[in-house]
Amino acid sequence: MLRINCPYCGVRDHEEFSYFGDASKTYPPLDAEHHDAWVEAVYMRNNPKGEHTEFWQHTLACRRWLVVKRNTVTHDILSVMPARERPQA
């Protein structure tokens, strides 16, 4: 079973959380000129094998956004941090 250690609520079952995608992706500026780049960013996804950084929201408790580093092969949780504290690229 996948268990996530929420920095605000403690260790909880993954069913309390919602997955929201790749936290390592950089998004283009918000203007019409970058439409194709937005299509690429939103709809084209990698399926990484191994360590991956993801956005999760603790939807059934504190509702905080988290960045979870997880191994997609073993499902081991390597780290969890509040999204607002993640380093910007």
C-alpha cells in the first residue's frame, strides 16, 4: 500500500490524496503565441521509470499541495515537501 507522509497531517494512505502530474515540468508563458507549447506541456507526458517528482494534493484532509519524489517502479516514497517550498528551476 502506498503511504504518503504529509508534512502537515502525518502518514496517510494514498487514497486521501489526488495525483496532479509532473512537478519537474516547466510551463510556457500564458499568451496565444505559445499555444503549441501549451498543448505539448499539458497533453504530452513521459512515462518515467525510476525516480520521479510529482504534484499531489491532500484532498481529504488539509488540502495542501505537496511535491512527492517517488520511485515509479517500487512505489517507494523518497521525499515529500510542501509545494511552496520546492526549488524553482
